[in-house]
Amino acid sequence: MSAHAPDHSHQGEHGQHEPHIVPMRVYFSVISCLFIFTAITVAVGFLELGPLNTPVALAIAIFKASLVVLFFMHVRYNTPLMWVFAGSGFFWLLILFALTMQDYVSRGWDDQGIPFLIQ
Amino acid sequence: MSKTASHHPALQHYFDDLKQQHGAATMGMWAFLAQEIMFFGGLFAGYTVYRYKYFNAFVEGSNLLPIAWGGLNTVILIASSFTVAMAVRCAQQGLHRSVFNWFMATMVLGLGFLGVKAIEYSHKYHDHLIPGLNFQWDGPMAGPMKIFFSFYFVMTGMHALHMIIGVGLMLWLIPKIRAEKFGPQYYSPIENFGLYWHFVDIVWIFLFPLLYLIGRHL
């Protein structure tokens, strides 16, 4: 361990961690968006959209979650390797839902056909 | 050979420098969060299957949940995500006092959320809607209604447990913040706590519409 006289010319700023500081306006924009879309999702819940109510509610939730992940959680400013780590969990979630639902949706499909989804 | 960065007391000997240490800490946290996504993902998948199977009961159950309390908690959690993002930002700038203040704000909001949740749970207790404790439903679809409220309590309960753990983590970090252990060179514990707290916020962003807003127009 070197006790003194660090060799700045050799080491320089390399190895120093320099945080990426996100501008305040980004944080204010994100929280404003999150509040506005919370109000929208409640309002849309009372509208008659036929089969679209659930997809719209989910789309708004996914949009809000993306804002949190990208800006509050700094993924937007991180390395590609971190994007892979952050995305892996959500990718796994897609597999879980796709395989689970294709199973349950197609259960009971026969000539009589009372599919699982329709009581 | 000399290393300027190695003089930082927070640098562990098995890392070359603080930059590498910070990258490893962030990546480890995201690996943990991927595991958390899998954990909650199982609950959401089960919820999805039964919601399709017993949609009418889920609509009826959802309409018994108070939008005002759920909406208030959504606002509280989003605000707390903002305050913890500010805490991380201040830690990056070495503003020790501000980090402490934003943490206190986050803690107040987190406890406020849990308080609202406690009020909701107590109302459910009075209405005899807690499966396994006092569930009673005299109308039709008693079984499917019980399934809806089982999902409601397991999902919001697991979420609330994460909030309680988050408050505990803040209590653990606050003395370190007071001791000014974090700054621009080393703020991984603050940032990773922020990632955890944001994740818990994201879970609620999905729980709110999926539990409180089913078929409100029907």
C-alpha cells in the first residue's frame, strides 16, 4: 500500500467514480407525468371502452413503470450491460405470462368447447 | 504502484477502484431486483389466471375497494419515489444534510402509505372480507370472491412487507448518512436503496389498476 505521493500523472482521473447527475427538470417532468397518468388511469377506468379497458390500464402502468426505470432508476444513463441486467427480469416475466396464459387459454378446447376463460 | 482511489475508506480490497466497485454494486442490485420481479411475477401470473376464470367476481370484489385510499397511496408512493431520487442526487453531490432530509421525507411518506393500508385492512376486517380470518360472503360467487380477496391480501401484504423492510433499511442507513459516510465517490448504498424503493413503487403502479380499477364502468 502506498502511503503517500500518489502518481497523478500515471493514474489521473481513471478509476475515480464520477456520478452522472440528472438535471432537476428531468425529475420534475417524470413526477409530473406519473401524477398525470395516475389521474388518467382512474378516469379511464370509469369509461366504457369495451374490451380495451384492461389493455389501456396496463399500457398506462407499463408507461409509468418505464419512466421510473429509465429516469428515477438511472437505467437510461447506464451501460448496455446494465440494460441487459435490468431487462432480464422483465423478459422473464414475458415468458412466464406467455406460456402460462397460452396453457390456460387453450385448456378445454374440444368439439364441445367450453374454454377455461369463459365460465 | 500507487492508486489514488484506493485511499477511500469504502473501497474494498477486492476491487481495483471505486468505479469498478460501484458498477459491481449496481449490477448486483439489479440481479436482486430481477429475482424480485420473478417473485412478484408469480403472484401476478396467478392473479391473471383467476381474474380471467372468475372475471365477474373480480369486478365485484374490486368495486368493494375504495379508490380514494388506493389513489391516495399511489400519489404517496410516487411522491416518495421522487424524494428518494432526490436523496440519491444529493448524495452524488455530497450534500449530506439534504440526503438526510430527503430520507426523512421518504420515511414519512412510506409510513403514511402503511398507515393508509392499515386503515383499509381494518375496514376489510369489519366487513368480514379477510380470507382465513373472518371471510363471510352471503351473495353469489362466494368462492371466487374469496379468491379475489386472497389475491388482494397476499399481493398488497407482500408489497406492504417490502415497504416495512424499506423503512427498516432507511433506519439502518440514516446513522451512516449522519456520519457523512456517503459522497460523490461512494454512494452505492444510497443508490441501491433507491433502486429497491423505486421497484416497490413500480409493483404498486401495477397493483393499483389491477386491484382497484377492474370493471368500474360496468
